[in-house]
Amino acid sequence: MRMLLIHSDYLEYEVKDKALKNPEPISDEQRKGRLDEVLAVFMSVEKVDESNPDEVVEKAVKEIKDVASQVKAEKIFVYPFAHLSSELAKPDVALKILQKIEEKLKEEGFEVKRAPFGYYKAFKLSCKGHPLAELSRTIVPSG
Ligand SMILES: Nc1ncnc2c1ncn2[C@@H]1O[C@H](COS(=O)(=O)NC(=O)[C@@H](N)CO)[C@@H](O)[C@H]1O
């Protein structure tokens, strides 16, 4: 999994067209979303992650928690992003992993939003620009 973490004043998105034949079903209220004072995490789930999704979820949550505590972010935006890797996992596996990451981060007490999966989306992002505001992480299952 490849992650790009941007500590932001805000991230907002608006769903446009379908990018997959069968994107994740969403409600009308999920067509737009915004969080302020947020750690935006753009994530590409990779083929290699399919071998041990649970381990990837665990490692990703640990990394995100670590960065969130360093930048003192209490809100996380989980953003599916297919452009950080050329070895993408299948959409059904990717969605499950992203949903689990969202769930675990909520259990950890963060306010979390997840952008809809399988859609083209317009988005606006305001990066804070401090030294830790732009980070990337690569996570691979050990087994
Ligand atoms: N492995 C993945 N990791 C993260 N997001 C993904 C992944 N696969 C699909 N998506 C989601 O599905 C959308 C489209 O995926 S894509 O790889 O860009 N495009 C395709 O798969 C093409 N078959 C259709 O355009 C992405 O914008 C993202 O929302």
C-alpha cells in the first residue's frame, strides 16, 4: 500500500462520474464531504496487499496514528487514490481494506470520513505547509 499524508486546513470533495462499472453504493449526503483541520490520507491499495489484508490494515492504522500524533491531528480523511502505484489491488479487496482502516481509526477515537470508492471526484485541499505536512509511507505485508 502507498500512502500520501497531507496535514491540511481542509479537504473537500464532490463526486462526479463513475470511475468503475460498479462503484461503492453511496447516499446523497456522501456525494459531497469536507473536514477541517484534517490529516488527509491518499491511499493506493496494491496487489501485494492481497496476500495479507489484515496485516496491511494494522500497519496502515499504526502509521496513520503515528503521523496524526506528530502533527496533532484529531480528524482523518481516508481517500481512495489509484495514482500512487502502478500495481493496484482489485477494487473489491481495496475497498474492504479501506473500510477496515476507517473502522479501526474510528475505534481509536478519531473523527473519520472516507471519500467514496470508484468515482471520479473533484477535490480541494489546503496543505498547511509545515515541515511534517507532506509525508508518504509504503506498507507491505511481511508474509
Ligand atoms: N487499488 C485501489 N486503491 C485505491 N483506490 C482504488 C483502487 N482500485 C480502484 N480504486 C478506486 O476506483 C477508482 C478507479 O480506479 S482506477 O484504477 O483509477 N480505474 C480503473 O480501475 C479503471 N478500470 C476504470 O477507470 C479510483 O479513483 C478509486 O476510487
